[in-house]
Amino acid sequence: MRKTRFALASLLATVAMALVATPVAAQASATSELINQLNGKLLYVAIPITVLVEAILIYTVIKYRNSERALPTKENRRLEITWTIATAIVLLFVGVASYGVLADENVTHQGNDIDMNDDPVVVTAEAYQWGWNMYYPEEGNFTTGNKIVVPKDRPVYFQVTSQDVIHGFHVPKLGLKQDAMPRATDTIKTVAYEEGTYQGYCTEYCGVAHSQMYFTVEVVSQDEYQDWLDEQKQQSSSQ
Ligand code: CUA
């Protein structure tokens, strides 16, 4: 019994540790931060369970390797209760931790409403065979082809849509992914934390030039963004 109690206690300790642990690495966006933190938490739980199961397996194989005949297991109610509770705790932890991330507006944005009080940047990402037209609907709807520029530390909304077939809007490093559907618009939200250029891809097979449907997301400082915005507006008004 001491062994099962010890196993249960170490499992509980691991779950508690996973709840308070936070990875130190800087994250590119609010979305990738949430996803990577969840991944880390689940790993903290999964590794000890893997080690425990493998240890029991190897121990059993070695201990009973010379047994002639398999003996029936004796009923052990306390052991059964222990593993039922332990499993329930693990599943509850995975469920609660995952739901917390899934329900966050930076991972699953509900509907197409945009809260304009947060001073957000709105970008319409329109896919076509085979490329992207990025628009800034709140800034006169100028287009920048397959390049998006956004400021860091400000909410950004991407309204993803398609002119023809189903495409996919995917920026792995920023944790963003949304199918681009014809005759529909789906909004996703994030806050970029790190300046830099991030590669975007089309992730639905959409025809011969699918593999060339790249785009970029450039995250810049607020001042640089304002300068770039003024330049774009001037260019579009002089045309
Ligand atoms: Cu567009 Cu694949």
C-alpha cells in the first residue's frame, strides 16, 4: 500500500507543480504564449506518467520472466480506487487546462464582432488562387498584397475570407490558424509581443500553385507602424 500511496502522492505533486510552472522563454504573441504554456503543462504531467508506467512494465517483465503459468490477480479494492481517482485527477487537469486556453479570445474568437474600444488594428486577409490581398478596412481599405504590418502590444484582428475556393491562413510562430472560406468571414484575434517578420502559409490544398501562397506578417513598434500607415494612406490617395 505504501507504494500506491507514494505513486498517488507523486502524481498529485506533479499536477500541482504543472499548475504553477510557467515557461521562461519569450513568446511571439498572446496566442502562441497560451498554446505553448498549455503544451508545457501537459508535458509536465505526461513525462512522470510515462516513466511510472514504463518502470512498472519493466519491473514486471523482469520479476516474472521465469514464471511457468500466469496467476489470477487477487482483488485489491484500495488499489482499484487509487488508480480510478488518479486517472480522474489527470483527466480533470487536462480538461480544465485545455478549456482555459480554448475559451480564450486569443485562441477562439467568437463571432465577427470587434471591440473598437481597445484601439485594435483590423486586417482583412482575402485569399485567392493563388495569393493574398491584405486590406486595412479601418484605414481607408488600402491593400498591401501578401504583406501584413502590425504594431506590437496592440490587439490585432484578422478577418479571414476567400474569393474562390477554401484556403488556410496560417502563421505558425504567432500561433494563428484559420480556414479561409468563400462567401464567409471568420475573425481571429491576437496581440503580437515580439518584433520581427513571421512567415505565413496557405494550409488548405487549393490547386497547382498552393505551395506558393506565402505571406508575411511584420511586427513593428507603434511609431514604425504609424509611419508605415501614413505612407500607405498617402500612396493610395495619390493613385
Ligand atoms: Cu491557397 Cu492552398
